[in-house]
Amino acid sequence: MTVRLLDFYADWCGPCKTQDPILDDLEADYEEVSFEKVDVDEKQDVANEYQVRSLPTLIVENDDGIVDRFVGVTQREDLEDALKQAGA
């Protein structure tokens, strides 16, 4: 099963910069998960598709669809729980 973590961010977003080291650390431990950064200024259509209204927004999804959604800076433990629930 494919598991993805979508990180919706913008370069001007302060909380997004706080989220980055948490995601970098997580990505190193979950090689089977596809971590994808989506710059909402460049890919507004994708942000609209996922109904992103605040930054950062993190979405964990698998082949069945969205498993969990987080708005605001999210701690590693919460993201790990969602990744495991998604099948990672």
C-alpha cells in the first residue's frame, strides 16, 4: 500500500519553518512513505483540491484516501500515529 504525507506550506509561513525539522526527522525514519511538499503559492489548484485553508496543513493518505489531516504545527508522535494507521 502506498502511503503519502503531503506538506502544504509557503515560504512566507513562519509555522511552516517550525514544522520542517519535524518532517525531516520523520522522513529519515519512514523511507517507505512518500513525503511531498506542496507550495500553495505555486500549486493553488492542488491546495484547493485538498481544501487547504491554513498553513501548515499536513495530510496523510493511502490508496484508500485521506487517513488524517493536521492543521498547524504537528508533533512527531501524532504524525507517527497517522502514518501507522495509514499502513506505514
